[in-house]
Amino acid sequence: MLKNTYIHIPGVGKALEQKIWASGIHTWDEFLEMTDNISIPSSRKTRICDEIKLSSRHLAARDCSFFSQRLPSAEHWRAYSLFSDSAAFFDIETTGLSPARDRITIVGIYNGSESKTYVRGINLDDMVEEFSKYRLLVSFNGARFDIPFIKSEFPEIEFKQLHIDLMYPLRRIGYGGGLKKIEKLLGICRSEETDGMDGFDAVRLWRQYEKGDKEALNLLVKYNREDIVNLKTIIELTYPKMVEKALKA
């Protein structure tokens, strides 16, 4: 979808992007080849062509920060198919809801084949280096929750990557509510041990662990791991619908 995108170009909004698509031009290459098909001033066409060539160079260089800065945050999902080979699906657990008062307890990061868990008091600081390895981050409600928490405790993490907060593009295609509800709508099952658990259970398990219950930590880690693994399943199942919805808007 990124190569179908024009709204990252200065001066191009959604209305003009829709006009370009409606003229039968979808990809960047098609725009360069079929500029006569779109009725906009020639000076604007020239600027768009120059920006397409610039975008192509940045894409060839795998420059995620270029697109992260240029794309509206709600449209970062468009880059998924071209940056999925450098994606990290992440989720945090905390002691509560306020970054000012509460603390991160666990950070889970899944790269599509391996999940890594970072636990307060054990290896939490190591996740700073892990985040730096990826060009694309995927979360659910991460823009409002996970990232503010992480920035509060680890301000050295700049988060210049593309970031897909799945909550928003999922809403556009009819999947509202929380992560667990959406999983059920998509037929994604949790393990017997974690089925029905939520964020309040995560807080409870951490408190039990602090009192010496190591099994509580094991269950919390499993719960978090299912969160991050399921994020990949969700976007793989729904990305084609996101593209279809955008192109028909």
C-alpha cells in the first residue's frame, strides 16, 4: 500500500489522493507513466513526480524515518507489507494506568519468529537495544499507552520508526473494542491458562510475583507473549481489508 500512497507528499491531502486513484492511477510508477490522466496543474504534477522519485530512493534505502515523519501517524499501517521483514510486535504490562505513578513490569517484543521478554528487576533495560533493531513497530493502543510509559522510563528511546497502532485501522474496517474482543471476532484462540485474562489480572499476577510467587510471573509472561504473537496474526488477517477499505474510500 505504501507505493499506492501520495498523502506523505507535501501539498497532497486525502482528497487529491482519492482523485489520483479515481483517475486510474494507483502506484507511483503509474503516476510517472500516466501523468496526463490526472487533471491537475502541470507544476503540481512536476512536484509530485519529484517527490515520488525521492520516496522511491528512500524506500530503496529502507529509510523508515523518512516515511515515519512524512506519513500521518494514522496511516503508518500502509507501510506494513514493505517493512514487515523488520517489524517488532510489542506490548507492555504495568502496575497501573498512569505513566506518572506506575511502572512497567514486562515488555514483550516479537519479531515474527522469536519472542523476547524483558522483566523489571531482571533484564528490562535490555529492551532499549532490542527496539533499535527494527524499522517498524506494531502495537495495540500503543500510541496512548505503551509508548508514553516506555518514554517515561526510557527517554533515550526516540521511536523514530514507523509505528502501527492497530487499534485505529482496525476500527475503520469494523473491528472495534479491545484486543481480546477482536481476537475472538477473528477466531484467534488463547491458551486455556490465559483465556479470559485482562490487564487487571496482569497487575494482580505481578503483585503475586513480588511476594515470591514465581509461577505468577510465568503466567504473566505467557499472557504477554500471546498478546504480541496475536498482533502479527491480526494484521496478517486484516491488512488486505485495510487496503481495500482505503482504496474504496
